[in-house]
Amino acid sequence: MGQETATREHSYQKESKDKEHVVKPPQPKAPETSESASRPGRSDTVLFRVHRTGDITSFLEGLTEECRENYLQELRHVREALDELKETEASPADKGLLSANVSFRFVTPGNQEIFAVLRSGMKADEDFNSKRDVCLVSKFDAKNWCAEYMSEGDEAMPTVDTPIHWACYKSNLRYKWPEAPNAIIHGHALHTEALASKLSLPITAQPSKGAAPIDAQALMGLFDAYPYPQHQVFIQRDHGFLLLAKDMKHALEDFNKTIVANV
């Protein structure tokens, strides 16, 4: 789905700190209790509720120096990945917004699993700012389709692709993969059956709606049949690719080898 979906009304619930991502066709007036994201040509509505639990700086202060340094190192690779995505045809800008997503996972010394994602609504011509443009997702509830996250600013919300990233990171436990992916690059290239077939890449049977529950289910089918790390690139039909890797450094290497070479 990417960042191109992130047009925002900035309307908040008065009785709760929870917000909602809504993926739907443009409406004359957005619901008063949600923040909206529109994707042309889609008639589906997907609610994705998010609850902000705090700021990133305070969270990082509670980590060990080694953990903080590893986090900052991954952010440097995120910057490199975004530069590569912008310079290639792997994920062109859409209406001035970034249409790509990058994320990575890390585990705190207290064994808390966190994954860092880009914020919704990033502009393609803006330089990456790690404080402004990153959200840390600490929990995702697949039953209720909602997430808890941290960000530096109150306005920042995690990308609407968060459920898909969560599905990728959790599949190693569900399907007993020998390794767990810790980094993801998502773009909008190689989305056709012809290209997937040419490169022998697994592709979902049905066109992707982006980050709806049905899309997560479709990916689960691929992950069951094509386990990671034997397979690292997965195609959402008519949408784009998901590249999984052990860390951002390897994700960049695999991106240039598999994606850039074929777009």
C-alpha cells in the first residue's frame, strides 16, 4: 500500500487517545472519529486503530547503550534504503508522497519485541528525519486489527502497512522458519504475474488490497508454501514486493541484487 495512501484529516476521538487509519475512496467529508487514507480505485474500507503510548526518546533512554547503538545503525541503513528506492523505479512517488515502506525489528534487553516503521504521509521530496519519520510499534492485535506505538510527535502515526509488516515478522513462529526476518523493504515494482514468474518469485493468487486482513491471510499462504530464508521476496499481486532479510544491511544488498536489477 505504501505511503501514498496517507492523506489525513487530523480529526481525533474526544473520549479516547486511539486513532484510526481508514482506507477508502475519497469522501466529501471524513468521519469525525478517524484519520483517513485514500487509495484511488479501491472500494474497500479497512479500519486500523492505533494507540500512541509514548515518545521514542524516553523509550530509548531506558535501553542499554549497545541496544541504542544497534537501533541507530539500523536507522542509517533505513536512510540508505529510502535513497535507493527514490533513485530507482522500484517505488515511484505518487502525488508527491513516498510510495515505499521500510521497517526493522529489534528486541530490547527486557525481551520486548519492537518494530520500527515509517510514519504515514511521508513526502517523497523530504529528506529522511529519524525523529520525525519513525514510529515504534510495540504491539499489534490481529483480532481487533489495532496497534500500540511510540512516536516523537503526537501527530505521527505508523504506516497503514503496519499489519503486513507484523504478519511478516510473526511468520517465523507460526511456520517454524529456521530464521526470523528482522528487516523489510516494500515497494511497488515486480507486481505482475509475468515478472514474478520470470524471476521465480511467489505471488499471491488474488490482487492485493494493500493491508487488509485478507491481504495478510494471502501472504500467510505464501509464507507457508515458500518459507524464509529460502525465499526472501514475495509479491502482492497488482501491488508490489516485500523483501525480507536478517537486517537492514542485508536487505539493502538483496534489494540491489534482486529488485533493482530487474526493474
